[in-house]
Amino acid sequence: MQVKIFGEMKDKCHDINIDASNIHQVMAGIKHFFGNDVSEHLRNNPYYFLLSKSESPDEVISISEYVIDMKISDYDVITITPEVSGDIAPIVWAIIYAVVAIAVVAIAMALSPTPEFDEDPAEALKKTSSLFKGSPNIREEGGSVPYACGEAHVGGVLISAGMYAEDA
């Protein structure tokens, strides 16, 4: 079984091959090759023990070194890596920024509400626009726009309009 050790012990240890069938034998082999200091460091600090097969390195299982008699002969690589821990401050700040952004958007939406239009098109005809030659404003932004195929005998719907200073 190939044993790979990562973390701060990587400088003191190199990859070794140990004929082992359980974790107890792996730890005994590490103690034999690298000494009691390395073995005790691995036992007393948070390390992960990962088992894998060399032909399928993506299939990894994590075990505890305290499962001393677990049979590991089906695997040929054991990777010992330190527990990865990080600073939680960036995550907290990201959450705070997200909450502040949501609050600002909510305040902006409350201060500038979207105008509501009547559902009845007959009522909308009364609200003619003086800017675009009396075209009725009967649709609001995001509303549905009908699509007619063939010869339609109905009025149109103002979808978009614009005006330039030269036109005035």
C-alpha cells in the first residue's frame, strides 16, 4: 500500500510503500520509517485518512485512524492530509453585504413603485399619451404582448416608443 502524507509533515516524510491490511499496521509503519514524533503528530492533530485505488483515484473514502482493525486490503493508496480550516470572516462579510444589498433594493422599490394600469382596455383608452400623438398606454413593462397571425381586425398595442429632440 502506498502511503502519502500531506500538510506540515510533508517536508519530513516522503511517499512510502507499506505491506498493511489495517490502519494499525499503517501507523506502525509510519512510526518505523519516520519515528515516533511523526506518528504522534498524526495521532494528536486533526488529519483525514483517505483510502483510494490507483486505477480509480476519484473514488475516495474517508476513515478514522481509530478504526484500527478495519480491513483496507481492497485499496492500494492511503492519503493522510490535515483538516482544512479557514477563516469564517469572508463568509460573514459576504452574508452581511448580501443582506445590505437586499435591503437597499427593497427601499428603492418602496420609494419608486411601478405604476399600476387598469385591467380594462376601455379605461386605458381614456389615458391617452400627449407625447406620442395620443397612443393609449394600456400595457406596463413586463406585460404580455399578443401575437396575431394572418389578417387581424383588432387594434394595435403600443410596445415601444421613443422621441428625439429633433422630432419636437
